[in-house]
Amino acid sequence: MMDDSLRNTVQLYLKVNRRDIAYLANIVSCYEGIALMRTKDPHFAIIEWQVSPDFLDETLALIESLKKELSIEIVQWEGNA
């Protein structure tokens, strides 16, 4: 059964470089409330961002901006926007 806190979020699974995981965690924490981040697979450097649909556009814009400085790509998307 899905946790109620996840029912209204979009889960973005992102492939990044392992060395960038801590940096991205700091970026997400600076954008208070934009997303929750957790590392799904540290070996393959897959992270999950849990995003409120209200912040999805801002989150996607942040990802596009981050692409200018590091390798980041959405590999899976779950939930309703």
C-alpha cells in the first residue's frame, strides 16, 4: 500500500555522477520545499526526487539548469502531475 505522503507527489528518478550526489542534496535543501531527495542506488548513482505537482515546473527548470554544469538525466517518472 502506498504511503499517503507519496500519493500526491511525482517521483523523478535521476541518473547522475556519484561525485555529484552530495552536491545535489545541498542544492535541493537550498530550494526549501521543492523536493525531497534520497539515493535509490548509490552504485549506479540513481537518485529520487519526490516532488509536489505544484513545484514540478520549477523542479524541471532546475534540472535543465543543472544540465549546464553536470550530468543529470531523468530515467524514470512516476506519479501524476
